[in-house]
Amino acid sequence: MSWLRFLRRKQSDAELQQEIELHMAEEVAESRERGLPEEEARRQAYLKFGSMSRVREEVWRQNSVSAVDGFSRDIRQAFRRLQRSPTVVLTVMVSLGLGIAANVLIFTAVNRLVLQAPPVGHPEALLDLHPTFDHGQRLGEVSPSTYDDLREHTKSFSGVAAYNDLVPAAMGGPGDPVRLWGQSTTTNFFDVAELPMALGRGFHSDENGSPIVVLSYSLWRRHFLGDAAVVGKTVSLSGKKFTVVGVMTPGFHGMNRLLNVDFWVPDGEWQQLAGDVINGKSAHDLALRVIIARLKAEVTSSQAQAELDAIAQRLRVAYPKDYEGLSFRIRQTGALPPEARTGIALFLSVLTVVSLLVLCIAGSNVANLLLVRAAARHREMAVRTALGATRFQLIRPMLLESTLLALCGGVFGVALCMVGLLGLTSFHWPTPIPIDLSLHMDWRVVLYAFLLSLGTGILCGVGPAIIGSRPVLQNSLKGESALTRPGRKWTLRNLLVVVQISLCLVLLCMTGLFLRSLDKSAGIDPGIRRSGVLITSIDPIHNGYSVEQTLLLLKRLRTRAEELPGVQSAAWTDKVPLSLYGQQREFHLTGRKIDAGHDLRADTYQVSADYFDTIGIPLVSGRDLNTVDPKAPRQALVNQAFASRFFGTGDAIGQSVSSEDARYDIVGVVKNSKSQTIGEVDQPILYRSLEQNIGLAAPPVGFSLLVHFQGNPAQMAAALRNEIHSVDPGLAVFSDTTIEDHLSDALLLPRVSAAMFGIFGVAGLLLAAVGLYGVMSYSVSSRTREIGIRLAMGATRGGVLRLIVRQGMLLSGIALGIGLPLALGASKVASGVLYGISSHDRMTFTTVPLFLAAVTLLACWIPARRATTVEPQTALRHE
């Protein structure tokens, strides 16, 4: 049968109806001509033609697809049944919606960080090339010579380009500059990446040293209000004039999926934005950090890796000093950076397991509800079976009903997920680096939500459908429920309740661990002031200032800040503690031989005088860094962790340590404080004088002015901004915040973990309690006659209460016995993201099972208490 005939069934039926009516009219007319009365003529015509309904049904059947007809009929019946049970629909929507929302939210993060490829042409053929050393254990910097070797000698790639991860700049007119982050690229970057432009073009091969810029789409919309005539206009980047040649397509913010950059300039212009001296090297030496290459169509990744291994071998032989241990690692462009991959993967894995637990609990709850609905239809199923219905014909409508309910829950879950995504925007990273972890829904997320809802509906409905399709005809026709068959101590409903409570215990234990972790994190002493400090950042070096000019500017601004009303002290630093980033160097005792890879690694800070008094780090011994001559021997302070690891119980004052670029005389020891994260073990830290070392390092995030003050933070921030702009209106002021907000942002990971697990844990607890209550309530209602008989034969109401509660708590005890080992095992997986507590925290694993037992006791006691109010006469008469 053709689908055209199937789709034209109604039209064909109307035409057949007209044809039958015409045929009957002709028969009646012929009979009238033979002299029969009209009524007799019509009767004879009907007798001759037969049943018109049967003919129409036969033709309709011939033009139909039986499977489609049966399916559509079952769907209509399922909708009608659900319309009569709005409470059931609402219950299932909320139950499954919570579980589906949790899973969709986590999948949105997985999709954003793992599955999505950058919006480049043929992303599967675009690779990142990373030089590595020490047998692939350490990533190396990409020098221009390395890039040139790969571009000229590789045959596996149709193109090789490079870009620098981050280039800071200030854009805007006097008095209103904004801090931006961009990238410098080789001129063939856009061609190799096959990046289309929304407006204009990319770079030409002869424009490496041209002052031109490509803007991101978001910057174009935000700063230029979507002006289509922006191409060809001149913009100011850190005081230099650049001509806009193009605007990037929407959605592209760089190859690194964790960063959000706003502009791209040619590699030759990077030095104009980055300053002259960085760590003692010219800007161009560090300009090319990441190499991208596009595979030729006929070349595989393994073949390209073999060619890179051969090139690395040649370079090791030709330049053994510079390329000792060199190798190349390739990975898909847009993959998570190696340094962030492990932590993010662990965090997402833990959340994925927890969200699946919530869905399993919700699914068990829904399966219990569907089991009751299936049992309520036992008489209908028995009648249909007696009339010859097949097993599949009985199962299909019940599966369709559960699937429709799950799809409704999926719609509700997606709506909840969208609300949750909006809530996640309130979290901020404690760093000025433009980290982008924004989450959005796309077609993958919607498809995942649909498939998850579909699969959940089938899994939740298949058990009740199978049980409901096997009625015992004699019992069902007499009205006995399929769930109260005698002789069975364990039923599917009891098993589902055990599963619910077991999974809920795992979920609540994980929730308790993360809430305890957040509490411990908030109670950890960061070693710095918790209030009364304002942080304001500027970046003069990346705005065209020389080293000498930067020193004069910082001194002038610090003096002005100290003169403001309410200011007690002020100091500069190149890094605010707990900012998730930092510089580390290897140190050794002066006079000892350098042992690369084995010398003590310590975080380094550049600080001005009064830094320790301003930030609140107590001095243990020695003295502070006073304003010193930049040409005098370099001075430094170290924290207690540095002193103990280097000198043991000896005195660090007067000792000297050296790094690869300088020697430092230790003049003081300060107390330990947190450096990069709140949960870290005390790290060795060396504080060096900003005045003496500013020529050695231009911090990519600029310099931060710390002001210890009393008064209104907003007014103080405005006053500081005015002082800075009165000195130089072209300087961008950024990262304005208080130390309270900064410390709150430093707790981002434990806060997010506690929030997610708290929501999931409460949802799981409610679902498990409702599930147990439903089972006990149904059990009491189905045993009304039994309870009446027990009471009539002399049983006390307290005895009946204990009997029912004991049965419910038996299920709870079995579930707790199963769930506790599972929770202990799950806690080991989460130990890597816990702060201040062990994975087997005694308080958590004592309090949570007792709390869950109390909740289940309440869920059993309420229906049991209702059972004791039954009067024997009423119960027996009702039955």
C-alpha cells in the first residue's frame, strides 16, 4: 500500500460514501420501475448490497497501516486516561522532572566542555601541536624557531598556524577605557582554522606587522552596538591605533574553550601591546604559544604523529642542549587544556553519578505509581485476555502511557534546567583572566533530554506493564488486586522502595560530605584579612608604560590612596592571594649547584612596602620590605613553609637563595597564608620587592592596589577610580572588589558542589520518603479487612501500629544496609574535591543514616497511625 493512499483515507472514505449512496439510489430507482413501493425497494436494495459499514471498514482497512492505526488508537486512549488523572500526571512530571533536570544540567556542562567543537571549518581535521619534555610530562613553550620548523618541514598538514593565548589591552576613549583580553596570531590563522567572518576579512600574509585588529562578535555588539560600518574604523588598544578589518562570526571566542577573548591582532603587533620586557625575554620570544595544524584529507592522526616524532628526533640530535627530551603531542583542537582536564573530568563524573542517582530514585517512585495503576486495571486486563487479546496488545498501551508521562516530565525538567542555568550565572571566578564557563542549551542537549525521557519512560513502565499484562483470571474477575496475591512476602513495590532508600542514602551521604566540606572551607583561615580591604587593578606596562614610568606611577597612586579619608595603609602586588593563578620558580641555596626539577618550587609575589600590614599577614621575625634602591642587592621575605623546608629549624634571616634569574637575601619571615586555592596545603612562598624586580616580570593581569580602609566600599572604590583617572584617563581600572567578595569567590568550587548536592539530596530525600509513604499507604488500604479482623479478634491498636511500622522499617533497614557500603565507596571517588574533611567523615556517616531512618519511620508511622483508627465493623462491612 502506498503512503499516499494512507494519507488520503478520509477523502477516499468520503468518495466511497458518495459512491455507495449513488449505487443505492440507482437500485431503489430500478425497483420502483418494477412497481415495488419505495420502502420495499429500499429494503431490497439494502439486502442486495449488504452491510455498508462492513464495506467501508474493509476499504478503510485496505488503505491503512495496521501498526500505525493501532499505535494512534493507543495514544488517544492513553491521553484520555491521563486526562482523567491530573494528579498522577502532576506527580510524575515533578518526580521525573527533578531527575531529568539534574541530568540535563550536567549534560549541558559536558556538552559545553567536552562535546562541542570550536565553530571552525571541518573541526575533526584541526589539531593542536604541543611540544613536551621529560617523556611527555612537561609542556614546553613554543618558540618561533619551533613553529618555523614545523611549518616548513611537515608534509602531513595543509597548513600550520599559531596563536598566543592571552594578550591584555585597554579599549576606549579617555576616562572610560575597558579591560579586554585578546590573542595574537600568525597571519594564516583564520585560513588554517577556516573561520568565516561576519564582517570584513582576516589577515593577509603581508600584514604581520600591520596595526590591524579583528573583533569578536560579542565585542562588536557590546562596544560598537552592532555598527556595520565598523570595518575600516580606527580603535584604540592600550593607547595604540588599530584599524578594524573584520568581525568574527557569533560563538567564536578562541580555540581554548575555557577562555573568552575579544580581539585578534597579528603576531608582529603583540609586542606593541605586551611591553618590551617580560621575564627577561623579548615579547616575540613568547608570542607563539599554541600551534594549530590542519590535516590533509588523505593523512591520519597516527601518520602525522609519526612524522612529528621524526622531526623531534632530528631536533634533539641537531640541538641537544635546547631540545633535550623533546617530543610532540597532538590533540583535537578545542579539547580541554591538559592542566584542567583531570579536575574538570573528576568533578563532572561525580555530578553525573549523583544526577543519575536522583533519576533512579525518581524512576523507582514513578514505577511504584505505575504499578498501582496497572493493578487497578486488573479486571480490564482479565476481560481483554479472555476476549483473545495478545500479550503485546496489553503491554503496548501501558508502555505508551508511561512514555507520555516521562516526556511530560522531560518538558518540566528542561524548564527547570533553564532556570538552573540562570542561577549558575551568579557564581564568579576569583581571577581577572576571562574564564568562560557559561552554559547554554543546543540541539544536543534537547536531543539528550528527549532520549533520556523516552528511555526513562520505557524503563519505568516495562515492569508494571509486564505484571499488569499477566492477570490471574479467576482472582481478577472476582475483583482481587494483582498486588495482593497471597503467599508473597516480597513484591516489586517493596524492591523498588529498597532501591529508592539505598540510593537516597548514597545521595544524602554525598550531600553531607559536600556541605561539611563547604563549612570547613569557610572556616579555613586564609591567613589574610577577611574584611576592610579594597582591591583595584590596573595594567600600566601593557598600556605602553616603561619600567621606570610604571614605578613612578605606582608610587604616585599609592601616595594618593594613602591620603584618602579612612585609608589606613595601601600597597601594590602583582597577584592577589587566592586568585587561582600564580608564578612558581625553583630556588636553591646560593652557592649550591642548580638541580633542575628537584630544587624547591615556591610561589613568588612582587609586593611593595606595607603589603603585609595591608593584607594582614603577621611578621614572625625580621623586618618588612622597605622602599629600597632598585640597584641594591635584592631582598625578600619568605613564609614559614618556605623557611622550614629550606632551613629546617635554623634561622632563615640573613640567608640567601637563588633562582635562575636572581639572588635574594632573606630579611624576614611571615606566617603562612593561602596562595592559589583555599583548600591547599601551605605552600612555600617568596615575597620579593616590586621596586627591585619589576623589570624582570610584567604580570599579565596587571598590578593590584590593596587598600586597608574604614568606611563605605563603594565610595572608596569610586574615589580610587577617580584618583587613577586623574593621573591617566587612558588607564583601564578593573577587578574592583572587596576582600570579602574575593574570599567568597575563592569558595566557588565548594559552593557550587554544596549547592548542587544540596538540591539533589533534598530532591532524593523527598522522592524516597514519598515512595515509602505510598507503599505503606497502599499496603494499609489493601489490608483494611485484615486489620478489621485482627481488631475484632482482640488485637490492640498499638499492636497493629507496631506490626505495620515494623514491616516498613524492615524495608528501610535492608535498604540502609545495602546503601551504606555504596555510600562509602562513592565517597572515595569524591575525595579529590573535598576540603578539610576525609572521605569517610564520621559525623556524616553517622548523622545521615540516622536522619534517613527517622524520615522513613515518619513515612511508615503516618499510614500506620491511620490504620489504627479503623473500626472493625466498618472495615468488615466495607469489604
